[in-house]
Amino acid sequence: MIGRLSGTLAEKSPPAILLDVNGVGYEVDVPMSSFYNLPAIGERVTLLTHFVVREDAQVLFGFLTAPERDTFRQLIKISGVGPRTALSILSGLSVAELSQAVTAQEAGRLVKVPGIGKKTAERLLLELKGKLGVDLGPVAAGGGPASDAQADILQALVALGYSDREAQAAVKSLPADVAVADGIKQALKALAR
């Protein structure tokens, strides 16, 4: 029904914003990934939206990118995942990180998101497999691994307790043709600095 809004950012109060569109203020809930990339109050912004109508509420969700909105729509199709849970998932993981977790079938990355338990994470992995339209080819948009070896290194660093962002930054600095064992050693040295 409402697919896109362009207007002036009037208020920011995570996760909600108020967008002034020609004198009409729209309250829009956005994932934190979009929230952090919003311009300053008083600046113009365009959001892609998804309108949810329930018996007790009408809620507008906004996204800065089409892949975020598409992923949100895939998430809310899954039984037991409502709009708030989908927003929480997109606030905890970027679309590229979620796609990586689904591709590698890593429930552990999803369980780190508040409100996602082990069973829900496993259901998400099963339901989303092959459905996220994010191309993580040779170089992932979110700085993901460029090879199977780098994916293994990333997975090892996450298993050792490093955050996804720390692990990805360390893997990004490695040579593309690095072996898994050498890559883990080099990444650990880089993270220790």
C-alpha cells in the first residue's frame, strides 16, 4: 500500500523515526542498520517501506536499501517470525551476514540476536536456504569471504568468540589465496594487536 516515502527527517528515537512528508508526519520503524546510516535531523531521506496492518495496529517499517526490505519480507513469511522479530534480526545482522549464516548453516550467529532461540534459528536456516537474493560471489558486498578458505577462517574466528565484524575485518586483511591454518594464525595475530 505504501511502498516508498521521501521527506524530511523530523525525529530519531531508535528504532522509530518521524518522517515529515509534505506536512504529514509518518512514524516509521527501521532496523538499526538503516538507523545508523540515516542523515541528520532536518535532512531529506527516502525510505522503502513495508506496511503491516493488524487487528490492533498499523505499523510502517522503513529500509534504506531494497535488499533489506526484501529480506524483511522473506523473514516475515516464516512461521513464528513477526515484523518485530524480523526487525530485530536485521538490526543484529546485515543482509550479507544473514545470507552468509544461512549459506553456511550457522545457527550460532543467529542465536546471538536478541529474541532468537535455537529452534527459531534452525527454522530460519531451513526456511531461508536458497531464498535470500544476496550475491556473495567472489567479494561479498558486506565484506564477506572471497573463498571457501576465507569462509572457514571466518567461521573459526567466530567460534573462538570474536564478533562477526572483528572476524570479517581480520579476514579482509588476509591474502586471497591464504591456506586455512595460516589464515587463522595471521588473523589471530592481527586481532591481538
